[in-house]
Amino acid sequence: MGWINGVSGKLQCDMSKECREPVTHIGAKGWIYCTGHAQVRSETWERCRQMRPFEIRMIEGGKPISYTRRTLADYRAHGQA
Ligand SMILES: [Zn+2]
């Protein structure tokens, strides 16, 4: 998974290495996407939801996030935050 672009340090959309849009969504399979690519995925085979701001910070801090978790308390309950 892309998670963090090694060159820029910014989150990288997993739909395309060439994509430079800000990452805003996570798909049911755990990949992360920009808004436009998340819409494309949702219309085909992978449901996507918008990430919460704390989730984006978690990824930026090197912690994996999960499509099925919804709150920071939920992550903490599973030892993921
Ligand atoms: Zn994209």
C-alpha cells in the first residue's frame, strides 16, 4: 500500500502513482484514495468512506487504519492508537 509517498512525505493515493490529489478516503480493502478516485472505486467494486482527520494523522504517523473502525475510542480499544 502506498500510505506515505517516500519522496514528498505526503499521503499517496493508491489508485495511481501519478495521482497528486489529497488523500481523503479509505476503501473496504484498506487502500486509500483521493476523493475522485474513491468515487470511481465506489461505483465499481470497493466501497469507500471518508477518513476522519485523526485517521489521516494516524497514517501520517505510520499507524495503519481500518475501514471498519469509526472512532478513536474504537481504535484504542483494539490497541491500534
Ligand atoms: Zn487519486
